[in-house]
Amino acid sequence: MSRSAHPAGPRHADVLPESHHLAPPADPAALDPRIWARSVARGADGALTVAGVDVRDLAREFGTPAYILDDADFRARCRAWREAFGDEADVFYAGKAFLCRAVVRRLHEEGLNLDVCTGGELATALAGGMPPERIALHGNNKSLAEIDRAVSAGVGRIVLDSLAEIERVAEAARRHGVRQRVQIRVTVGVEAHTHEFIATAHEDQKFGLALADGRAAEAVRRVLAHPDSLELIGLHSHIGSQIFDTSGFEVAAHRVVGLMAAIRDEHGLELPEIDLGGGLGIAYTPADDPREPHQIAKGLSEIVTRECESASLAVPRLSVEPGRAIAGPTTFTLYEVGTVKELPGLRTYVSVDGGMSDNIRTALYDAEYSVTVASRAPEGPTTLCRVVGKHCESGDIVVRDAWLPADTAPGDLLAVPATGAYCRSMASNYNHVPRPPVVSVDESGARVIMRRETEEDLLRLDVG
């Protein structure tokens, strides 16, 4: 078999190509503020601290690997999004990024709404105290039980994803004697400049109802045929994830507003809301340059206003759904080095005590991450490394290409930033490895908000 066909990626063990953006760092100890949580710093001896707490103390108390969450940073990012959009828009945190009861409480306290897409996420939202009227239910294949629970709980909106789902939600609303507020997810035919698996608005994929073939317009007609059980409040669009170029949102808004104008002309109804989804990217490496919430809010508001004025429509209430943009930068994963293998002429492999079970994104999306030595100052010469996990897969890569101290050794702690989104939420028990804890840290100290799984937890599910 050709090496270029290896599942770990083409020529996966070669040195970096000359065109690669990652060069040896001028200062290996520097922490890029775009990538790291706001309270992360280096102490006097060079070890990382978060909210003043030494990561070596965190490792001793909570073990490794562990997700370390900067609580004040999470709250500050919630407030920044809420304040950027003001009272004229709704911010729904995308729970799929990372969700637990403690996060739900913080969202509620900071005035954000919550978007869920499964019964488990809905259960967590309700258990965490989120008022149901501030919850939106997504999903391309909602079960009858999930729909029934959402309607009975009184969720504020259900985003309809198929023609069949319209009848299911209408029936549940009739059964519970309510008029359920709904939006229609519209597939607008926009190719977001992102990875194929996280681009969600082109027509050949599983989400939504396409504009091009008339299914979106048909969905509107079917919803309006249930005036006693369904209330159509708006249209929803989501073009993908980890997007830096907002031009795709302009095209999406133009097409969604066009459908809103057609609804007005055919049905005499001006819909009061438009949801442009989420998907704004964050910085994983110095090459990433994300926009601030106030810049995003200004840009999206101007786009919607301009499109509505062109169509002679009243400007609807805007909704957005940041998940990664809030949770992602607030957390880093703390690992301990176990084995170091130097391959002369190629690179050094640094193996840590986690891997693809706690961060699948590198294997799944070719995602890039940064990494630094956390337990000491990264002094001396650096060497090209690949940080890999402990799993029985050659594709078990945490950081594909990184410059670490040449003397990196077993027992060193490494920290990988920007792991707050889609790491714990996509974690698995591959190779029967228990999932790490989430440790929230602030000025008052550290506390576990999701405990580490144990082997006993794994065996409890095994009925023998």
C-alpha cells in the first residue's frame, strides 16, 4: 500500500513542508492571548497558572489528562456576546460544543439562551435550570419521544428539519394542548469555506429543507396548515463551522430574506425572526485570526438590515448560535508525557496519557492545535515534535506539528489550548479509557464540574 493512502493522512510521518506556516517560535514561553484563556499565565518559575492556580497542583489533585476551564473567561465571553447583540437580538449558546449543568447555570446567569439537539442535551438543560422558554431544539432526526418531551416542557422553539417532522410536532402540540413556536431550517446552497464534514448549508447533506427544490416553501405551507398547533416564528440557516470569512452569511441572509419576502407575498405573513446560526471560528494556532463578538454583531446586523430594506421587509429579530466561540478558548487540556521517541531525520514523537478519546478533532477534521510545556519554563533549543496519544491507532494524534523543548521528557506536563469545544462533548471510551474530568478554576480555587470516569463506571454498563 502506498504511504499516501495511510488513514493517518498523506505522508503522515514526514517533516513539515517548506510552505507550512508553523515555524520555530521566537519565544517558546510566549502565550498567544488569542489562543489561551484570559487568566492563563506563566509563574515566576515558568510553569503555567490559571486564575493564579499552578497547573502542577491541578495535576496532583485531579490527575491527567484533565480539561481545565477558566470560569471567569467563560462568563466574560458569554457577556461579550450578549452585550454585542444587545436587546434587539437573541444569543443561543450551542450546547453541542460543551454542556453540563454547571455550564447551563452560567448561561442562565449571564442571560444567554440555549440550543440543544438531542434528548440528552435537553435533559441537561432542564436539570441545570434553564427556563424552557429560552431553549431551542434542533436536530435532523428528532425522535417522537424527544419531540414530545420538548413540547411538554414548553421549549421556546423547535427548529423543523424535514417535512415529516412538521406533522410529528403538530401532533405533539395537539396532544399537549399548546401552540408550539417553530422555525424552519432552510438549506440555502452556500458553500462555507471549511472542512467538508462541518459545512452544513450546501444542498448535498442531511440538514434542512432546500430552497432550490421548493421544499422550504412547501414546509412553510404545511406549517401554516396547522394554525392551532404550530406558530411559525421565523426561518433558520446555518452554513457551517469554524468560519472566518463572513461573506457566506451575506449570501445566506440574502436567500433567506428572499424566502421571507415570498412568504409575505403568498401568505400575507411577515415572519418576526431570522436565525443565522453560528459557526464563527476561533484561534487554534497563531495563523488563525477570529473576529470579536462586537465585530460579528455589527456585521450580521448590517447584512440583515440591508437585505430586508432591499426586500421592503421589516427587520426581523436576529438570533445567533455561538458555541465554539464561547467555550473553545476558555479551556485547555492538561496531559502528562509518558514516552518520547526520537526518529532521526524525521521528528520526535511525544506520547501523552490521553489522545483521540479526549480530542478526536485532529483525527476527524485534520484540526490543528498549539501546545506548550506547562510544568516548567520551555528553555533551550526546540525540536519538531508530534504529540500523540496512547490509543492503538497510528492516527491518534493530538498536535500534528509542534515545536517543543529538545529536552522534553517523561513526567513533563503539556497543555493544549482551545479545547473547550467539541473535545469533552465528543470524547469516547475508545480502548476502554475513562473520559477526563472538567475542572473549573477561578480566583477562589478549583472544583470539578464533570468528574473523571472510572473503570468502575465502564464496568457498570457491562451486564456480563
